[in-house]
Amino acid sequence: MDIPPSHPRYTSLLTREKLVEGVRKGFTSIHGLIAHGRGEAFDYLLGEKTHTFAIEAEKTAVAYLLTSEHPVISVNGNTAALVPDEAVNLAKVTGAKLEVNIFHWSKERVEKIRDVLLDSGAEEVLHEGDAELKGIDHSRRFVSSEGILIADTVLVPLEDGDRCEILKRHGKKVIAIDLNPMSRTALKADVTIVNNIVRAFPEMIELAKELKKEEREEMEKIIRGYSNRKILSQAFTTIKDNLEKMAEGIL
């Protein structure tokens, strides 16, 4: 579908087309379209822009990735469809590993997501699922023995409450990117980035480039000063304020 840049919903429609193409090519689950629609509804409420609370969370997330011994960026079908180049670049600049981990599992889908990341310039993509993360009954329990199993920090783009809870139970720091601040993922994560992944990843790459110039002590200071409860509260307040402004505009 050719979408004219002049269309008022150009960015949104382009994002949807990328997901649809991912489904056509077999690496994005059709269920991912539903998940995206839910997130997009919250993006409307946020004004479809990055807020200062999201930047603070992104900066803290980057600080975690840069100071961790074994950081991992978990990739699912939606992430592969929307930000494959950015996922690879973020992994490179932070030293994190990329690992394919999906709920609607099939060997074919896993390999296709791996190939998308390799085509985007990744040198290595963990995808074997040769280990098991205890406490999960569904397919996300299959992880790499060189990745999520031994990770101390895991970046989980997009909603995944069950795995977030189990990862924390295994002593890992969890960074979530979730437009829904009331999801279980958002509420349980150590750092919740309430932002659209297509905005968050490019911003995190630039933040990582800047933070790499700082001393480790400065990054640890950022982590110590962070409050996820405060960030979520600010996200809720922003949604409330936007709704009130919309209501006033109608009356």
C-alpha cells in the first residue's frame, strides 16, 4: 500500500503496514496486530510523542544496559517488524546480546526473526532455546543458555507480564517498553519506558552514545536516582490531563 506522506496518519499507517508485511512474511504473529492496536490506543492518549518521563526511563534503561555484565535485548515478531535496524544498533552500542523469544512459537518463525536481524547487520542472534526458564509454562520458557538464562538485565520490548514477573524472580533487572502504563509488565518492571518502540529505540541509541562517554559512577548515579513508581505516576497524570483537555475541547 502506497501511503502519501501528506496523510495525517502517515506514521501510524506506515507502522501498521510494517506489521502486516511481517505477518505476510511469516515472522510476525497475527496476534501481534491485536497487541499493537491496544498499544496504539494508549499512544493516542499520550499525544503520540515522547514525554520527559519516557526520556528519563530510557536514560536509566541505557545506564543499566551499559553497566550490566550480561545484558540481553529480547526480540519478538513485532520488534523485528518495526525496529530491526534499531534493535541491532542498540545492541551494538550497549554491548547487549540479541535473543529471539516469542510466545506463539514455531521453529520457522524463530529462524525468520533471526534472519531479519542478521539482514539488519547483527553479527550474532541467539535463538536456539537450549535452556529453560523455570516458572513459565508457555513457549517463552525456552531461552538461550548464553543469553536470557544468564542475563543480569533483560530489555523486553512490548507487553509480556508473565515473563517479566519470572525474570525478576530469577534475579534479573527488567526493562520494559510498554505504552500501557497499567499493564502487569509496566507495573512489575524495574524500568518502564511508556513510549512507542519506534520512538524509544532511536532515542535510546543516541542516549547510549552519550552515556558511553561518562564514567561508570555517573551511570550508577542515574540508576540510584530512578523511581519507576514516579515515572508510571507521571504517565498516568499525562493521560488524565490529555483526556481532560480533549473533553474541554468538545464541550
